[in-house]
Amino acid sequence: MEFLKCSSPPTHPSVIAIFIRIDRAADLQLIGRLKECVAANHKTIRSLGREMVQVNAALDAAEEEVCRLARQSGQLMASRAPHRRQTGQLVAEKANLEAQLRLKEHDLMELNEKFALDPDLVHAEMDKLSLTDQRINRTKLMEGVSSV
């Protein structure tokens, strides 16, 4: 269209008609290109819309999975709580038994010292132990007879 440039506007009717035809052809060509762009943009928009629907569905599924895992985690934590209480009870029981064991060890050490000082005491203590054993055996026998 550069060949149509001139320094003064055209005044002759046939030249004006040519300009109008050229302008009309350029306008039609421009309109055609705009239609192509609109069609391409429309396809792109539809494609992006479908992708957005898929992404939203994936996000919803992921959110549901996170909620499911959170519920499952909460249930696991709740189910382990009794075990923690049992563990706490066992630890307390162990500490109690260890304290009793230390007392018994201390008593045994005192008895060893007494035995070292007085040999006759050994015989007296042995007699006490044998009497205690006899009582325990009788008690077991009586329990066995009463259960029959």
C-alpha cells in the first residue's frame, strides 16, 4: 500500500473509489485475521477451561486424601494412647520393684554382717527360715484341698 501514498489527498472520484476499494479490502483482510485470532483464542480458552476443571478435580481428590490421612493419623494416635498409659504404669511398677529389690539387698547385707559376727545366729536364722518354709507349704496344701 505504500505505492498509494501521496503528498496531497486524492480528489478525483475514480481515485477515491480505488482508495475505498483498497481500504475495504484491507478492512476485510483485517476482519478475517481478527476472526482467526478470536477463533484461536476461543479454542485456547476452552482448552484452558478443561484443564482448570481437571486441576480442580485433582485438587479436590488431594484434599480428600489429606483429610482421610489426617483422620487415620488421629485414630492411630488415639489407639496408641492406652499403650502409653500402660507403658507409664509399667515404668512406675519397675521403679517400685527396683526400690523393693534395693531394700532386700540392704537387708541381706545386714544379715551377712550379723552372720560374720555371730556364727550361732546362722543356726537360729536357718531354723526361722525352715519354719517359714513349712508354713508356706502348709498354706499351699490347704489352698489345694479347699479348691477341690
